Amino acid sequence: MKILVNAISARMGGIVTYTRNLLASFNERRVKSTFAVSARFPDEGPGVLRLAASDLRPLRRFAWEQTIWRETVRRIAPDVLFSSANFGLFRSPVPQVLLVREGGLFDPFYLANCTPEQGPVAGFQRGIRRRLIIGSARSSDLVITPTATMRDMLLAWAPDLEGKVEVNSYGTLSDAFAPPCGASRPWRGDGTLRLLYVSVYYPHKQPGLVCQAVRGLLAEGIETRATITMSRAETRDFLGGIHDHILLEQAETDGLVELGRRRYEDLPGLYHGHDVFVFPSISETFGHPMVEALSSGLPVVAADTPVNREVCGDAALYFDPLRPSALVECIRRLDGDAELRGKMVRMGRERVVQAFTWASHVDRLIGMFERVAAGRRP
């Protein structure tokens, strides 16, 4: 079986991590595959086809995919085309599996709380993207979502896709993120409560909320600092990012937060050097960093959203993502209850091993490819 992976959109964030891990897994399993990626994709090697189309504007990109990319697919002639980033070929010449991973276009909470200040042009673009994703799904043999919540949101906009959409939960490299034996950081080991937030920036990620929580904890006499893997420069690139920009700038100037991107390879050590993982994002399709944190043995405090609850279950504490004081309350509760912290750490590791290993995700994915290639639908 020959697989062609359309990962041209893999430029930053979780889609890059996902594509790199999938490439490595396919090579280890000797899956015959070609990965079409952007010119900025970090990895080289056999089976990697670099294309510059990721930098095209949306409508030009769509036209490119439906013409030039279609001819490329015909030339490679895979048994299955895996379109791994929301958009696929209309009337694909080969069996197509589509991964829908953009929740904000379908999430009613996100649309109500994050989009009004983005303006009418952004609203028009969202509508076009949503229609293209739904059209891509209708043109695919199988549609995958990483959570049941994402599946249900998609079906609310396109009920006719019922029966074509399946859930394949993502997973993490649980062994790589497991805490080192005998070397776990003691709670507030250096006298400071250290919060961690791993993500790339979009307005719905709400990093400013973490800065507000640090100030709230300090006001209650709990010495606190935070690490956020974003930069202030990122917040200038998005409509609706000015609020976060101001909060990050003030917190960094006051020495309350450390900002900056980190390499994926450095993340296990970053997790192990902190006390609590905070995830205030109000719209996700899965949320890889939550699973990485659970695997690392960190207590997780997450925004109370359906996706976050689906992923973390009882292994996390949840707060109202529109109230900074609710986040402070959760962290203060953890700080005062060692038994709760220990229980959350144990439950988190168990949850990852049972439900969210990377190997299991890849096993299910290959099984889906084989089923589609054989001409069978779910």
C-alpha cells in the first residue's frame, strides 16, 4: 500500500509536530509513503516532497490544489491520499482520507467569544474556509476527527456527513515525556510555584490569562512565575491579539513570565521543570500539550470546554476560561492539597497509557487507510 500525505500546511505548531512524528513512524514501520510538505518544513530525507504552495493566499491555494496538486497526485498514483490538514481534493482521482483539525470554524463558543472583534473581512474568510472544508469532507471516502467533540461540531454544520466521520484520537510519545525516575521536581522545589503553558499563539489561546493568574497568586502571597512558549511578536500578527500583547509585555517587563518558542525535543525537560501545566485555550480539536503534560506527571488545570474534558477526563481540574479568578482558585487548591496533586499525577499517566499513545493512533490510522484502499467505507 502506497500512501501520499498532503501536509503542505505544516508550517508551525501542532501540525508540524504531528507530521514529523507520522513521518518517523511510517519510516520505522516501512510504510511506503510520500509526504508533501511546505518549503519551511524542518525535516529532510527520502519520501519528503517540498512544495511552496503553503504561502499562497487561500483562494490561490485552493486553485493550485485543484489543478497542479491534482496532477501531482495522478502522477504519484497512491493507493490512498491522506489530506492531513482540513482541505482535500474535490473529486479526488484516488481514494482520499481527510483529517479535519480546525475546530474554531465550527465551535459555537469560539465563534461567539473570539470572532466579533476580528471584523467582517475575517468573518467572510471563515465562511469560505468552512465551506471548503465541508466540501472537502463530502469529496472524501473517510473523514477523521481527533475527538468526538470535533466530530459532533462538524456534523452540526454538515449533517449529511453522518456515517462518513470517524474519531481517531491523537497520541503522544509517552515514553519520551515520562518523568525521570527519582528526579521529579518537588512541589515548589525552589520556593516558587512554576506554571507552564506550551502552545503557539492564536487569540483563543489566551496566554494573557496566565499572566493575570500569576499576579493573582502573588497577591495572595504565593510566589509564582510562568513560562509560556510564545513571544510577544506573535501577538502582533493576529486580529484580536492586542489584549494578550499588553498583558504579556507587562508581565515580561516585571519579570513574572518567561516567553519564547522551544524546540519539540526540549519539551520533556521543560515539563519536568515546572509544577503545574495551565491550558486556558477555549477552542481546540484535541490539545496535544495537555496529553504531553499528563504523560510528564504534571497536574493539569484546563479551561472548562468539551474537548478539554474529553481529553483529560478526571485527571485535570477545570475553570471558567472567561474568569481569571477561577484559574487562581484551581491553582490555589492544588497548592494546598498534596494528596490531590498525587492523585492527579497518577490518573494522568494512566489515562495517557490507556487512551493516548502515539503507536495506537498510528495503528488505527493505517487500518483506516487499508480499509479505504480496499474500497470499503465505515
